Amino acid sequence: MLITEIAKKAKVSPATVSRAINQPQIVAPDSLARIRSVMEQHNYVPTPLNRRRGPKPRASDQRRIGVWFVGARANNPSLNWFQDQLLHVQTSETRHRVDLRVLFSNTPDELPANLATEKLDGLIIQGMEPAPACLAKLRDLPHVWFMTRRSLSYPGDYVEPNNEENGRMAADYLAQQGHRAVAVISSDPDYSAVARRVRAFQERAAELKLPVHTILGQPNPGVSYLEILPVHSESETLVRSLLAATPRATGLYIPVDHFCGAFFRALREAGRKPGRDFDAILGNYNPVIYHNLDHGPAAIDINLPTLVRKVVEHLFWRIDHRAAAGRIGVSVSPTLRTHPTPAETGAVPA
């Protein structure tokens, strides 16, 4: 029986099945129970590592790296996406052999408590931007910023999605669908990915001579967007603002998708139906969210597997070239998915 078949029956990703076999301690208990149940039903017993076919990687090829989630509670299961994606990377490219350590800190003003004892070769930073004092203490440890929320003055290397292309792509899509007025809607205006996507969408809509309404929620200074939760009451407020705007916007761009379920529900409660009253495009794609929606809007895939591969590649390069001067930035272009499916793309944060 193939791992992909087990994943389908257990309703998880193949990477989660691989983790259940090789690192069961980091798999959510309910997922682990479903996977093991499927294995038992089909008498599947994984081959011991020392008997698996193919060349065995040398221990010396392995790098111990950490992923530091800044502004997140320890052992938050919603942050397992990085391990899932890294397993995909290691499966396809054996040169990316990583002994992964996941680190947390509640605020950007503190380093992870176990950072000093992990003896890392390098560090990937994700979440809130660490305070300058923390970054100064990382001077001798190769590190790369990953994803969004870095400030323009962030001094180190970074790998991130191209948020400007995301916003422009959304405006082009809605224009091609024939919409005469559009709106960009988000509950998190301070989130840097949102701000950059919104600005790019506005500029491209203006170039296309499309009236654009910008409908944003209340700022939340200091909030960690790693653990933000959608609030239905806020979605209702956004819907009221949308419906009061003139000319009426029928093309909607939602830069990040974590609140789109609540937003679409509020639109439905207001009597608006997708396809008849509006057409939406999401600025990122997360299967867990997407496949619980009442319709299938277009989405922009930020290509998370590519981003993870790029950040690991660049961290390996930085480990080997510690003395290389200057800040290096890598940007990954998104892809338009008019009808996304789980097989086309992986689970994605913003």
C-alpha cells in the first residue's frame, strides 16, 4: 500500500503520513490515530529504515536547523505546516537533509529558551520580526527571514512570496472576468502581506480604470498573526461597508484567506450569492480553509513548497558562506488557480 493511499483514507497529507512513520511525536493525536487505524486495517507495516532501498545518506550531510516562530505559543499544532512542507522537500531532494528543531517565543523581545542548547547550524525566522537586541545575539548564527512581516529595514537575508505580483494578478483576473467595480477586503490592515497586496491591487485597478473600494478592519498593533482567529462580527461589519459602497463592487479580492469563511457566510446572510452577486479571488490557498467554503472561488497560490525549498537552500548557502557581505533577498512568484484542487497545491499560510 502506498503512502498516498494511506493519506487519502486517513484524510491527511502524504507528508503527515511520513511524519507519523518517522516522527510520530510531532503529529497531532487525532491525525496519528486515523493514520495508524488505516495502517492496521490494511496490515501496513513500514519497512525499517536500515532495510529501505536506495542509498543511505551520510550523517555528515545532515544540517541541524531551527525554525523560530516569533510570537507563538509552544507546540501550536497549526504551525506544523513547515514540517509537512519540509518533508516534501527532503523526499524530492535528498541533499536537503535536515534535522529540524522547532522553536517558539511569545514575543519578539525574547529568544527561544532552548536556542542555546540546540547547537544549530542555522536558523529560519518566521512570524513577528525579532527585536534588534535579539537579532544582535544571532550575529554568529546563520539565519534567514521567511515569509512576510519583515520591515524594510530588516538587516538580514530573506525569502518571501511576491506580494506585489499577488495584488496585481488579482486585479487582472477580476478585470478579465468583466467586473466594472472591484473591492479589496481584509480584516488585518497592519499585516505587511495584506498592506503590500492591497497597495498593488489598488495601483493595478487604477491602471485598468476600475473603481476600487478598500474595505479594511480595525488595526491590531502588536498582534501575532501566527495565531490570529477570524471574528464573525468583524466580517459582518466588513460586509455592511461593502454593501454601502457605490458603485456596487461585484469583483472581490481577499488578500489572505483565514477569515474568508466568516466573510462569505456574512455575505450569504445578507442575501448575496456567489456567481450571481459577486465573484471573489483569494490571495492565498489553504486546503483546510478552501474545502470548507460553500463555493470554489479563484485563488492565488503563493507556491509554499517552492518557498520552503528556497529558504532551506538559501540557509544552507549562508551556512557555507558566513562571511559573504550584504543582504540577499529571494522572492517567489505566485500562480493563479481558477479551480484549485488539493493535488495542485499545498497548505499555505499567508
